[in-house]
Amino acid sequence: MLTNIPFEIPANLMSEYLAGNVVRFGTILKNANTGAIVGHMQESGIGQALLSAVTSGTPSPFSLAINAINVGSGLYTAVQVRQLKTMIETLQSLQVATIGVSLVGVGV
């Protein structure tokens, strides 16, 4: 299991980091004297390659469960969109009926 994510120090701050003028706090690089943030670190390509290799293998029960949840969520969203479409069509027909009644002069 990958417990420590490898990060890359930006090239423009590497010499300052090696000289001790810049210190690392998590993924933030700060000036050693003032404490001001001078840069942020980003994940190295090694960490991303390892994670993608782990997840691209054979499907695990976890990935199958996530896929099933995504399908269910998509179906639920499609049903909700269909219901909203029906409600909007009903409101449009009521609007047309209201305009018709007001044109006839029978309005309240």
C-alpha cells in the first residue's frame, strides 16, 4: 500500500531548498526566515503511475460496487430529469391556457 505520496519540488525552488532557504511543510514550501509561502509541491508522475497501475488491473469488488452505484445514480438522474420535463410541459400548457383566458376577457 502506498502510504507516502512522492512529491516533486519545482525546479525554480530546488536550489533554494537544497541551500536551506526554503523548508517544506506538507505540500507547501515556505521561506525559512519569514515563513512566507513561496511555492507548492505537486505529485510526481511516479505516484500517479503506481495508482493507475493498481486501479487498472482486474476489477475489484470495490470498483464493481462503484460502477454499480454510478449506473444507479445515472438512472435516478434520468428519471428526475424526465419528471422535471413533464412538470415544465404542464406549466407551459397552463401558461398558454392563462393567456387564452385573458384574451377572451374572462379573467378574474
